[in-house]
Amino acid sequence: MRANDIIEQLKRVASEEKRKVQLRFFKTGVGEYGYGDEFLGVMVPQVRAIVKAVWEDITLEDIETLLHSPYHEARLTALLLLVKIYEGEEASNDIKEKVFEIYTSNADYINNWDLVDLSAPNIVGNYLFEKDCSLLYEFAQSNHLWKQRIAVVATLYFIRKGEFTHTYALAKLYMNTKHDLMKKAVGWMLREAGKRDVSQLRNFLNEYKPVMPRTMLRYAIEKFSESERREFMKR
């Protein structure tokens, strides 16, 4: 199974009507964050079906080639294949390290929020859990939107393991972010951390709510009661 074979499979299930919807939904207009991205019109369940059918018959080299495709769905397929291989029962530590290296060295191609969100926790978060996490801070302090999002969304894996240190540390770094996608991502991670330890979240919000972007705060307190949400939004 080669990268071109995967793209042909994607094209066979593509829909022009869905492609037009995707172009709007993923903000591909001039000046928008997804400007220039190309879509085929394939939905995520269709991508997952292809991944399930081919993941044992494709090499990491061909997956990396697929990740360089101009087609959004081809890059999504590549990322979900990497996740599938990384999480496979027979995946050795060497394979996991190789997948991690392919992922982090190709961040320029992981260039929309869905691509990040469906892969960063499973690969970056999983690999770095209980290891040196300096890469997260390197990505966070870059001027690269998608590396920044990878850094914070990767901590979802940590959160699920009951570890919140990096989530809160990264949230502090993003207090002055101007990009809506980052405000939402940080707020989302704070909310997830709060589901496990709401007291820690409240303490953090009480300290940072005067400087926190309102979108970030709104996402973080989404699970609070209506009255508590109103109090926090007053700042």
C-alpha cells in the first residue's frame, strides 16, 4: 500500500458538496487560518474506515509521504495511521520513537485544529508522559500556531493520567495569546483538568482571571454552575 493508493481511495469516497462545506468550516479564505488548504470532501468516519483497512500494509515512509500531501484528508489519514501504529499492541519502543519523530519533525503539515486535536494527545502526549517535556515549551514559545496548539493539546494525555502540571504551566504562557484557536484550546484543557480537580482549577482562575482572555475563561468554566460562571466572567 503506497501513499498514492490511499489518495485514490480517498478520492473514490469524496463528495463535492462536502468539500464546499469543509472549505468554509475550516476557514480556508484569504487571511483565515486555513488559507490555501485543499479538501477532497471526505468525512472523518470514511477516513477512519480506510485507516482501519490499510494500517498493517503501509510503511512509515509512505505515511510520511502522505503527510506531505496538499489534501487535508490525506494528511488526516496519515496522522490517524501514525496513531494506530503507535497504539498497536506490537508497537516496540523503537517504533513509538520513530512515530514521535515523524510527527514532531513534520509539524508544518499538521496545520489545522482537527489534525492537531485528533493526534497530539495520542502521540506527543503519550510519548512525553513521565519524560523530559522541554519540547512542549519549545513548541509553545515558537511563533508557529500549530506547534503552539500541539503543545497544549498534547497535555490532554497527561490530564487523563491525573497530571496537570504542564497544562497549567503552558496556560500561563498563553495568557497574552491573540489567536482565538489558542484561547479555545487552552480553555478546553483547563476545563478538562477541572473535571478531575475543580479546586485546583478554581484557584488558578481566581489568580489569572484578571488577565485571562475572555474566550479562554469562558471555555474553562463551561462546566461550572450558571451563577459561578457569571461571577467569574465579571472579573
